[in-house]
Amino acid sequence: MPNLKDLEEVAEIISIAIAREQASIKYYQNAYKKATTESAKQAFSLLVEQEKGHEARLRAQLHEIKAAIEFERMKSR
């Protein structure tokens, strides 16, 4: 089992990854708005949905890591 410091570092990395996914979502949403063909709109729409899926998985992982952090903190009390 990773120690508390390792868990906190992983949580920070996942938080950064979530922010990057959010930035990608905004980027593709803007690209969708600027697209002039239906095929481009479909491609950007697909990319938005994929990025949203990535973000959701990262949020689930972050939730698990935070629970592990809390557990480790409780153990050390």
C-alpha cells in the first residue's frame, strides 16, 4: 500500500489531469462551434464526449485516492 505522501502526490497529478481534460473539452467545444461542415462537427462532438469520459474516469479515481488518503490519516491518529 502506498504511503500518505505517495497518495497525496497521485491525487495532485490526477487533479492536474482533470483540469487538462476540462481544457480539452472547452477546446473541442469551441472547435465544434467554428466547424463549417457536418463531418467536422461530428468529429469534434465525438472528441468532446471522449474527453468527458476521460474526466469522469479520472474523477472516480480521484475519489478513490481521496478515500485512501482519509483512511491513512485515520490510521495514523
